[in-house]
Amino acid sequence: MEFLICVICVYLRPILRALCVSAVDYVTYKEGTMADSVLAQLGLGGRAAVVTGAGQGLGRGMALALAQAGADVAALDLNLATAEGVAAEIAALGRRALALRADVSQADQVQAAADAVIAAWGRADILVNNAGISCHDPSAEMALADWRRVLDVNLTGVFIGCQVFGRHMLARGSGRIINIASMSALIVNRGVPQAPYYASKAGVVMLTKALAAEWAPRVRVNAIAPGYMRTPLNEGFLADPQRAAEWTTTTPAGRVGEPADLGGAVVYLASDASSFVTGHVLVVDGGFTLW
């Protein structure tokens, strides 16, 4: 009996070894295929993207990130010269680029920009509503016109962009909209009086959720909430050594963000890799809102 068992083991050992090797090879193959698939889902080749406020800062960074991922990108900005500069950078990456001037608070100008993009490329797959302004006057002293201007650009401008491009996306049956909110939609920044900015960005968060629910499953609508970032809007604050040190030490990451820090977030939300994500607010703040 023992002799028979030994004989069986001798004959079965090569077979078992081959089966084990085959199983390992299969798992390795499947994992490699899955990895390739995930990376492929992040690609934006053949997609047409529009970024508002693209002439500088976060808008420029996100426009370039989308182009690096394969998208053609239209740079919209109130300043046509800066939009043209970014469009040249996009073209240097081998992508098609457009530079368009538009005040996002004016529906006719946004519609004209959308018409230009669709006429040139036949479609608009991705919209990034990034244009924004602020006002740091104390609330008791703030002019009503300043309050209205911030709300007009930061909130109404986002709605106009969503509405104009959303109609096109709904008609086509697909689209991705990424609205740029702020961690200031979730907190009040210590020592920074900017009531209309807080209110407008909080409005962007709820607008994002409302449209995500209303337009699913055809159009996905998400938001990014950046923390303290090195942008022209924050230049005055960062020029103050005390303020800059405060922002750095109160951020767990130990630094302020750079425009490039939003690149991965915007590409993810614009891509097929986030196909089951809508109505989400992705906070990119270096951990600031944890404390």
C-alpha cells in the first residue's frame, strides 16, 4: 500500500507542479489585464473638453492635465490672451486646442463658446466649471454689487455652464461635468472674511448634487473642493510670511497645494474610471479639513 502511494505521488508530482504554475501564470495574466484595463479607462483620447477660467492657476493646470490624458481642450477665459497662451501649451502636447473669450456669468457668451466648440469638434464630452472670483470685504461693509458679482460668477456662472453644455450632453446621451467648489464650501477659513465666496461655493456643492440626481444616468456631475492652493487668487495671502506659515502648519500635508495637484482628480472624474461616481465632492486639501 505504501509502495502504491509512493508510485502515485511520483507520477502526480509533475502534473500538480504544472497545474500550480498554470494557476500562478493565470493570476499574473489576469492582474496584468486588469491593470492595463484601469489605465486604459483613465485615458481621454478622442474626448473634447472645455475648461472655464483656463488662462491661469487651477484652470490652466487642469486643462493641461486633461490634454496630457489625451483630450482635446478648449480654454475659456475672460482674458483671451491668457487663454491663447494655454491653448498653445495644449497644442504643443499634440492635442487640438481652442482659445475662447467668455464671461461665464453671461449666458449668451457661454452659448457662443459652446457653439464654437461643437462647430469645431462636433462634440463636448467634458466640462470643467472653474472660473471664480472672491471679495474679502467685511460683510458689514460690503457693497451689495460686490456680493452679487461673486455669486454671479461663482454660482450662476457654474449653473449657466452646466445648463448650456448639459443640454448638448443630454441630447448626446453622455457627458461629464466637474464643478470646482472649495473646501470653503465646508468650512469658514480662519481670519478670512469672504462671505459671498463661502456662500457661492456651498451653492456649487448642492447644485452639483442636484444636477447629478436630475441628469443621471446620462450625464455625471461631480465637484472638486480644493484646499489652500498656490494660485493668483491667493497670491496676496501667500506673500504674507505669517499667513503662508499658518496655512502650511495647519495643513497635515505640510504645504499648500499646487495647480498640478488637481490633475489626477480632474482626469479621474472626467474618465471612464469614475463611471459609477456622480454627485460626489472630492476634497483635495492636503488634509486641512481633518483638523
